[in-house]
Amino acid sequence: MKFLKKIFSFLDKPQDDVLMLYVRCNHCKTVFGIRIDLRRDLNSTYGEGPAEFTLRKEAMDNKCYRLIIITMEFDSARKVLQQDIQGGTFVTVEEYQQYHASR
């Protein structure tokens, strides 16, 4: 068992190249997390506007299966400049934990 813990220990470490978003569906009110890989999921804007990178992510919960569309803009350090969501709302990690603790 210690061998498996050692192999998967990287999952416990915070990763600088990952952004976790927490979303509530506007229709069924389900709260879920979305993992964004800042190295692979972002698209370069090639100098078109103030943002260096953009993201368009489509997500779906496992209750009502409605599409939620997230669009974001990032600077050259991959810090969020702007974010927008359609079909849902952003929630905090505390709201996410509280939702899942009450289930």
C-alpha cells in the first residue's frame, strides 16, 4: 500500500500549472469542479488584444446534462484577466465543499 501512496503522492501536491474552477448549474443547481491545465488548455491570441491567452471550456454536470460555457482571458503569466460563464455561475471552493458535505 505504501508503494501506491508513493506513486500517487503527486496528486496531493498543489500544482502551479492547474486552475480549479467551481461552477453551479443554473438549471439543476448542481455544484462541480472543472480542472484547467494552464499549459495545455489555453490558446494563444498571437498579439490580438491585451490578453495573451484565451480559454473556451464546455462543461456539463451529471444531473441535468445542460451545457455550461466558460470563456476566460489570461495575461502572459497565465493570470486571469477576465472570465465569463453561460448556463451557470462561478462559486468559491468553500461553497463547493459545503455543497458536497451536505450530500
